[in-house]
Amino acid sequence: MTTIDVRIEKLVYGGDGLAHHEGQTVFVPFVLPGEEVAVQPMQRKKKFVRGRVERMLAPSPQRSIPPCPHFGVCGGCHYQHIPYAEQLRVKSDILRETLSRIGRIPWNGPIVKHPSPPFGYRSRAQWAVRPAIAGGSDIGYFQAASSTLCPVTECSILSSRLADTLAILRGALINGAIPVGISEIEASSDSADEKILLNVSFDKFPASPEELAQIFRGLLPFLESLLLLDRSREQFELIGPGYITYRVGENSYRAGHLSFFQVNQSLMEELVRAVAGETRGAFALDLFAGVGLFTIPLARQFERVVAVEANLAATRDLKMNLEGNSVAAESVQTDASAYVKHLRHKPDFVVLDPPRAGLPPEAVARLLELRPAQIAYLSCDPSTLARDLSAFTGQRAEQSAGTGSGIYEISEIHLFDLFPQTYHIESFVKLKLRE
């Protein structure tokens, strides 16, 4: 298939560069703005082309050499060819453009950037395991947009303890020290990067859980807790306390095998300060509370705090974390929309940390009725953030009616770079009621 020559105009959310050719939009990964490349089309539609770089015609002077030998094949990283300072600028530009394009929010103020160590930051990883041609098993990540395994010998974004774990597991899987039949391994390290928590999924247990636990403990002396899953029977076996501990400032958090904690520990104190700050009042509501990252500091600043979390395992950890940090808050295990639907007391302050899909429309509508004085919105997807902010700031109504102003205004926007070397954007927005 004939290549097409294009000049990259900008990077877009998802990791691709964008260009145009003969009326079509061209998307291609692993490029930089301003580069001229010969693109091999891999997918053609009426209005767009997706392709890969066949030949670099004019590289950007900013292009750097990726430190990882798997970059470009492994689907985990997207920006290792971009210097870190430029990654931050690109992400900030994408966030600002997405707010404008999707939310019709013309934010001209600063986007406060919170950089991370560019490598060695990740305290949780999921590895796929597949039979190797030469025997034993390979471990690694999937290739981009694929279910094909990319076996990895190293991973530069992992914390030191997880890098050790990957190396040990890889050697044991290759030489057969671990029985076959594993489909996935998930590993998490604590905030000190010393102890790990391991989830291991088998198609079917090849030995007793006790024998399997002995193998993993023999390989990994720093293994704190192990959860084994037999997918054929949906059988779980727990060996160990069931959690590891994270420390953020003065607060301590336990997070179990089926709970969630942010993967980049270097920015947690800054994140908590930005979200909870010094805000005080009578009633704070923490929706999508997880294990209580924001609930606990808020409980020291408000007379009443309600933490709402749908995940049962996270709710259990949250209750233990409240007790362990000697603070009082109400923990409710339910869906956020269901809770706010029946809420009759107006909160002063609401923290929102929804999943990638953003807020359900009914939750947005109910919060607009309740009108809390301040809303703190933490988002992992700029598109759904823009959509939701459009509702809070009244941009949707203004677009359709041509009049009026929104209930809320944006006072601050932050970019927390929790995922360097990837296209992922974690943003934080402060909203306040218009006066």
C-alpha cells in the first residue's frame, strides 16, 4: 500500500499525532508536532486514516531516544520519544483544547502542572501471561489495541520493588518454577516500596492453594499478601493479611486486593492538599470515595462527612481506615447517583472522583439542585470532564438558549501527571457557586 507524506500538526488525546491529507484526517502514533513523516495506512475510512510511521522525513529537534527497548511495540507507554517537560506541555494543551472543543469552556487561566518523576513511579501493574513457544511462559503487556502479548524483559516506569518482582516472575515462568495455567498477575507495592500484594489468576489451579502460596513466597520474600483465583470455579484463596499500607502525609491507608489506590505515590500529598485543602464547614460529601484518600483529611475539617463508594471491598477498607486514623465519618456502600437522589441536606463541599465514564447525568442534575458552595472534581478523562463541567458551568444551556450564565464557575485547574510516558491525563478542577 502506498505511503502518504504528512506534517504532524498536534498530538491528540489517545497518544496519536494528527495531520491532514487530501481532505482526510490522519492519525499516527509515536510522533511529535512539526515532524514530517511517511505514513503507511493501516485503516482507511471515508474521513480518516490510521497508520504507522514508515519513514521519518524530518524529525523534530525535540525527539529523544526512548530508554525502553519495548517502546513502540508494548502498548503501555506512548510518549517515551518526547522529553518530559514537553510531555507536560502537550498534556496541558490537550486538556485546554478538550475543554474548549467538547465543553465549550474557554479557560484562559493557568493550568497548574504537578510533575512526577518521569520513570520508576508506578506502584501497581498488570501483567499478562501466555505459554511461550520454547516452553514455560512469557510475561508482559499487550501490544497497543491488541490482545497479542508483548513479552518484556524490563519496564522503566515500574517502581524498584515491582521491577524486581517482574524480573523474578519472568525468570521463574521461563524455567518452569511456576506451574503453567496463569493468565494474569497483578502486583501492587506499598508507599515505602518494600512489601507487595499479588493477585494471580489461573485458568485452573494446577496444585493446591497452599502449594502455590509456598512457591510464590519462596520466590518473593517481600510478598505481604497473595490472592489466588481459579477462573474455572471462580474460587478465591487468600494467603496473608489481605492488604498493604500506604502513607500520605499524616494519614495511613490500607488497600486490599480488590480495592484501588493511586499508582503514583510521589504526588499523593500534593493531590490531597489540592483537593481537601483547608476547606472547612458543616457537611462534606465524598462521592466515589474509594478507601478514603480524601475522606480522612476532610473528616478533620468538617463537622460531618459522608463517604459514598459502590465497591464493597473498598468500603470495608474505608471503614478500617477511618478507625485506624481515629476520625469519624459516615461510610455508605451504594451507587453515587442513588445516594444523591435521596439526599435532603445540602452539602457545603463535594468531592467527585468518578471513573473514566464521568458522572451519570442524574447525579449532575441532582448536584445542580443541591447547589453545594464548592465542588472539587478529579478526573482521569478530559472528554468526560469537559462534558460534565459544561453542565456545571451552564455552557450547555447557554449554547441552546443563547442567554444566561451557569450556576458554577471554575476557579482553578490543575494537571497532576500521575502517568508520565503515557497519554493519560489526571486533572483537578475547583468549582464555586457564582455570586
